[in-house]
Amino acid sequence: MILAVDVHYDNYNGLVAGVAFKQWTDAEPDNVYVTRIEQVGDYVPGQFYQRELPGILKLLSEHSLQPEYIVIDGYVYLDGYAKPGLGKHLYDALQGNVKVIGVAKKRFAGISETYALYRGKSKQPLYITSIGQALSAAKWHILSMHGIYRIPTMLKKADQLSRSN
């Protein structure tokens, strides 16, 4: 199973959505999962993952999910290879048992064009980082995902579900 996840929160509470699918090219999810989180942690500069990681872990636990891949909205490594982001912390929390691919919409300072991926006719790249999977394979997976636009269909569904209070 491949699981695309996204987290949306206000100042105090949040919603974590997971969209499960079998093949990278799938147009429709096999299942969707939603978990509410209360008392989201405060934002701490440089520690963004602390707000989202507990919710993602709760989603996995609450629904007994054991995906082979998790695709997150964000970075595995902020610089592409060494500075840990949400995806690296997720990978570590899952004891390296799940491959994590990060799909970021905005460029983080210091990330090179090596991580840029252009989908559809977009002039704006996505930035792909990964752990447990070679970057070239991770980029191919995201490129092959369903959808003609910059953001793959399954990631868009996860985003929409996470905002569906």
C-alpha cells in the first residue's frame, strides 16, 4: 500500500488525512482515513515536524495502517540529503520500516535543482526528497502518479480531506 498523507490545523486542533492506493498510477484511492488531533503543538522555528509528526503517527496507529510507502506534503531532508525534515523524523519513528517520499511545493533555502521535478505543464517544480528509496526512483514514482497537473491526484485528495473539518 502507498499512503499519501497531509495535515491541516488551526492554532489548537487538526485533521490528518491519509489516502491509500496500490499503484502509483491509480486515479482513485482504495480507501481514505481521517484522524482528528487535539492540542497541536506550538510552532517552533526549525522544528516544524513536531506539529505534524504526532498526527501522522496517530493516523497510522488509529487505523492500523502499515504502508510500504508514505508520501508526505513536505521534505524528508530540508537540504535534500542531510538536514532532517518531517519525512526523516517519520522514517525514524517507524524504525526505517516504511519508505518515505517528500513532495514539497516550495523551495527550501539551500535545496538544489537536483530535487526539482516538473509535472504537467507547470513552470513551478515540486521538490522531491526521499529515504529508503533512491531519489531517482522517488522522482519517477511522483512523476508517474495520476493527474495532469503539478500536484498528483492522490496528494490533492489528501490535502482536500485534511481541510474538510
